[in-house]
Amino acid sequence: MSELLKQLEERSGNACELCGATDSLEQKVHLDVYEVPDSPKNVKDTSILACETCRTQLEDESLVDPNHWRALNDSMWSPVPAVQVVVYRMLDQLRPHGWPVDLIDMMYMEEDTKQWAEDGIQRGPKIIHKDVNGNILQRGDSIVLIKDLDVKGAGFTAKRGTPVRNITLVHDNAGQVEGRVNGIHIVILTEYVKKTSKDE
């Protein structure tokens, strides 16, 4: 058993932190670690303990059963930010069913936790960032420039082959990412970048 799983079991009292399900002799709910997507780098605890049913529905929107998630009216009061984030996102997804709207209004979250939750909610069509070779780019990836780029207003040219680490994605434009070059934060067109491995 991993150290993380052990910590989460202790924190949750060996129950799913979303629906409260526990392992019993009659029914195995298969509790396991669920890593919260789109988590900021500076947050220490980005995992929760979740049952197989919750994990499956979190990972595949087409399998979501709204009635399963009525237990969120209990878990929404969890003091754990990672749990709050997942609860908020699921309630937002279920908003068209009506009842989650009141729960969202009642939820209390710190400002940075709410921002974390919002960052993982896709509004409108899904935006996917890809490099010049069609590789999907994600927040925190490392890239390299494939051509010389004039940096407007900064008075220098970012040379071909320049590495840019820990990029962020422009949330409403699939053709742009952001990163630091020569200590300056710039917007870079994805058609001029190539994804690299973290240690390159």
C-alpha cells in the first residue's frame, strides 16, 4: 500500500470522501487515490480517497448518475480543499438538474480553493492546446521554440531552441501558451513550439 493511500485512509476514516461509501463484507467499493485534475503546483494535498463508482463517473462524463451524487450535500462541508474542489466541479456539472444550484450557493470555499475548482471547469467547447507535431500541451509542460521569435515591447528575440519550462495555457485560445523567456512573461503561439520531456 502506498504511503499516500495510507494517509488518505486515515484522513477519511476509510470512507469515500465524496459519497461516504465504505468497504464491507457484502460489497467491495474499492477505495483508491483520485488525483484532482488541473491542480496548481503550489498545493500540497491534491488527492482524495474515492470509491470506484465515484472515480469512474469523474473520469467519464457519459456515465454520470445524478442520483449517486446526492451525497455531496454532506461532503460539501469537508474541510479538505481537494474534496471541496471535486464537489464543486461535480455540482457545477450537474447544475442543469436544479438541486445542485442551492448546494453551490451554500458552499463556503477560500478564494484560492474556488479558483482551483473553477480552473478545472470547461465552459463551452473543449479547448485543446497542441504543439507543432500535434502533441497535447498541458499546464506545467516544458517546450522548446522552433523558430526565432521577436518579443514585442521587450526589445529582444527569443532564439530558436530556447527552452521554456512550466508553461501555462491561455484558457480561451488553443493557439497560445504562456511562459518565461529571459525572465519576461510572454505569450507564445503553439505553432512555434515543440513539447519536450521535463528533464530535457
